[in-house]
Amino acid sequence: MDPLATIGRFIRDIPDFPKKGIVFKDFTPLLRDPGALALAVELMVNPFRGRHVDLVVGAESRGFIFGTAMAQSLSAGFVPIRKPGKLPHATATQAYELEYGSDRVEIHLDAIEPGQRVLLVDDLLATGGTMDACCKLVKGLKAEIVGISVLIELVALRGRERLGASDAVHAVLRY
């Protein structure tokens, strides 16, 4: 069976979540199937093999699910980017807009050393607000962004364009 069709079977649409008018792409059924989860991680990480990734940086919270597995697969470290007030040490903060509101994200100031090669990971790319904020945090720590990997991209919301490096964005499923 086609690997993308295999993964796609586990994605369900949830209308009007988290608010009216949004159709949420729910991948939680994929997480309970060991084969589908392993396949999703492999499809997300494979384009970055041999690219000398030092750190995988995952966006809270669903980026943690895939990011830690991808870091292990690449023999790289993992760094979380979290919502405000969740990290115990000195942080850098970046505000951003979502399709349904605004928020901020933070990273420890000592999480990345200048020049380290970073792969950014999240479950979903929609408007690009979260990932753009993550990129700004990583660049602010003087790291090199090797690429961005997401399980799902919502193409109509043009998040890839917002990031300005569309060739560096890898999406397993595009809706």
C-alpha cells in the first residue's frame, strides 16, 4: 500500500475545533498504531538523513511527539520550544499570530549553541505563525536551520509562503 495513503487513513477531520469554522486535522488515531506512528516518523525524518542535524527543535506540544523520535533517529539532541512560563531557566520569547488568536513561545537561552544545525518539527503547518516564531527564536540563538518537517500542511492557508523558505519545508501530507 502507498505509504501516504497508509498515514492518511489515520487522520480524521473534526469540524468546528478549536472554534467554529475550523476543520481540525486530528492525527491522534495514528499515535495508537505502532506501525503508522513509525511510518510517520520515518516519512518526516528521511529527507534530513545525512544533513548533519545537531538538534531537533519541537514546537509545543505536538511537535514534541514527533521531534523526540526524529532526534533519536538522527542521533541528534532534542530541544523544546514551549508556551510562556513552562521553562525553568532564562528564555528568549517570540510572539505570533494563529488563525484563531495569538500566543507566544519560548526557548532556553542556552539550548542551542551558535552554528549548530537545527531541524524544526511540528505536527501541522497552517498559517505558519507558530513555525515562523520558532524560526525566529532559533535564528536569534545564531543556529543554522537545516529544514522544517511537519506531518500535515494545510496548503490553502499558505504557511509555507510566510516562512520564506518553501524549499526547506517538508510536509508528509498536504491538504
